[in-house]
Amino acid sequence: MVAGDIPTVINVSNYYEFLFVPGLFLFIAGVSYELFVISRAERHKNGTTRNIETFWKAIILLAITQGIFLAGVLLLFSSKFSMAFNSSLFLVISVGYLLSIFIPSKLVYQIPVILIPFLLLDFLDPQGMFWFLFNRPFPLIPFIAYFFAGRAIMIVYEKMNDMPMKNGKIVIFSALFVAIMVIIFQLSLLPLTEMTRTQFPGFLLLVGIMICILSALSVCHHRIRGFDFYLLPLERAGRIAFSAYYGFYALELVLFPYLNRLIIGKLDPKIQFVVYILSIIVILFVTAGIEKIWRKVNYKYGMEWALRYGSAYFTKLTQNVFHLKT
């Protein structure tokens, strides 16, 4: 997500990122939520407690992201300010959390929720009374399907009794599925555009790629000696990914455009591409370095910290007010 906001070589790099990255972000959020459900079950938390915590996670996530959006617009683009609700990936994730309160962790419930958004595209008018469901740049319909696709794949692994994801069969099957989808795209001459991610064939292709990546990384994690040693610092960086995203996004709004006009925009496109790749590498290592230092104080005052402790506090408060059992 950070890489997608670096404003260099827009025509070369961000095209494919804008196609792939938002869905991947939502897919990972769905995977993460299902792991959250499993962890709460292992701690013997009842369903009511888990649902209350999920509710507050959704509300706090929405409050933080919408607050940052409104503050940023007011400070930087006050002339364009309006009270219109910001459609963002975090809004989709928050809605995914809220829907998950009512949708059990079973494939028989997950699959219809994945399919229904694409069916609604044919029946609902994007300009009608449900316009807010199609609000760009990240419309709830059909983007919510990526979130539940992430949940579904973890349910499959759980059914296989393979939560460490050591089984390489899914890597093979997902790779074959992606290959078949690529052939279908080639034979039908379907173009890869921004619209691909909101169409069902494109959704199948992108989710297949996501499952293949997730499964392959997990198999490598367990089978390749030294894999953890080299990737663990970057994996740990995920613990502050929420905070890092907004930190670098602030730079994207304030600093990067200035550098782009002054230096990068004047370079040859090939050099721009090299700068772009180097920027991603630098951001990854800077984030990993920040995580290593921040870890010593348990990431205090970061957005992850606010989300974790905020949801825990309000969950406990709700239980006390309504005298609910944990």
C-alpha cells in the first residue's frame, strides 16, 4: 500500500498496483480476522465477547481513518473540503468486521457472501438509492468479497487441520487455477484494467494469485532453512503497518510531490523506475528499523496500539454495563 502511493513513474508502476494491491490488502485483512477468531476460541472467549470486540474494532478503525481523512483534507485541501463520507479500504474492512459478527466461520456461509456482491452489480443501480455501496474509489460492492475470500481460505486450512499452512497442495492447485484463468483471459481477450478487479473473472484471477502467494510463502517459511532469518524483520514490520502506512502517506501528500517536481519528474523514465524500486526498499528497511525500536515500548501510542487497547477497553466496559460473561 505504501509502495502504491509513491508518486514516481505513475504510468509504469501504479497501474498494476492499483489493479492488485487494494484487493490483496482486503484479502489479508480477511485472513487476519479469521486468525483473530481462532485465537479468541483458543483463549476460551465466548462468541458474545468476540463479537463485542469485533464491533469496537470496526468502530475504532473507522473513527481513526475517517478522522485522519477529514483532518488531512481540512489542513491541506480546505478549499475542497466536504462532509461527504470517505470511501476507503479501511471502510470496507470495518464493514467486513461488522458483517462478520453475523456470519459464522463456515464455508457454507462465506461462499454466498463472496458471490452476492457480484450478483448485486447486475441488479442495483449505482446511481440509485444504494449509491453509497458503489462509492469510489473503493466501492463496498464488490470489494467486500476480497475480505471474505481471505476468511474463506483460512477456514479451508482450518478444516484441513493445517493452520501452520505447511501443505504444499494448495500452492499447486492455486498455481494451476491461476494458469487456467490467465489462459481464459488470453483466449477471451479480456484486458487487465482497473475494472478487472470489480468483475467476477478478474476477482477469481486476483484471489487465485493471492492464495498462491500466501500458501507459497507459508510453505517456504516451514521448509527453507534461513527463510525466517532474512524475512523476519520485514514480517515484524507488519506489526506497525497501520501506523507506517499513514506516516508515509503524510510524506506522500507533503514531501514526495515536492521531490517529484524538483528532481524525480525531470529524470529519464527508466531512472524514475530505478528510483521507485529503491524507494520501496528504503521504506521497507526504515519501517523494519522503526519497528525494532518501537517494539521495546510495545508500540505505545501507535495506531495498532490504539486499536488493540481501545477495543479491549470498550469490550470490557460493555460487558460490565450489560453484566455479560466473558
